[in-house]
Amino acid sequence: MLVLSLVKVLIDSLNEKKIISQLTGSYEKLVGSISKLEAWLIEKNRENYDEHIKFLRNLQKLRSSGTGHRKGKGYQKITKALDMKNENYAETFSNLLKGAIDFIIFMDDNSVKLV
């Protein structure tokens, strides 16, 4: 539930219409708010965005594979990517919160208001 809440706040709350309206290129084939945000950050020449996009994608994968599918291959891959050790959920969530805070600070530092 905590991961789902993070996804809702960080990813699902992005205003895709606003992002698209500010893109100058042709991006009809972009699917999902993370890809649209990435295109926007590239167009606006924002630096060091890639680690935050990777974090958002990993968070989305964890939400998709973790909910009820903890024994699947997708879940195993994302646990390795997030360095989840011995199912220590408190430590894992603490690391996710740190990534979320870093993303919010990045967005604020770059004056990105897309929610």
C-alpha cells in the first residue's frame, strides 16, 4: 500500500496534458507519464534527470510486479535493481522515500510544476 501511495503521488499525479502542451516536438507515440516527463526534461535541457526517471520507472515496476506477484520473475528483477535485501521492507521503503524526496527536490530546483 505504501508503494502504491508513492506511485499515486509521484507518477499518477503528473499532469500529462500540461506536459504534452509544453512539448514542441512530435511525440504522438509516447505512452505513460514517465516517458512524457522524460521528453519534457530533455527538451528543456534539464541536467541529471536520468537518475530520477530511472527511480520513477523502478518504482512503477515495483508497484506493478510487487502487488500480489512477489514470486514472479518481474518482482525478482526489480528487487535486484532496488537492492532489496532479505525482505527488509522498512529499509527498502526508507530508500524509496529518499528517492522520492530527491525527485521532489530535483523538480523544485528546476522549477518544474507539472502536477
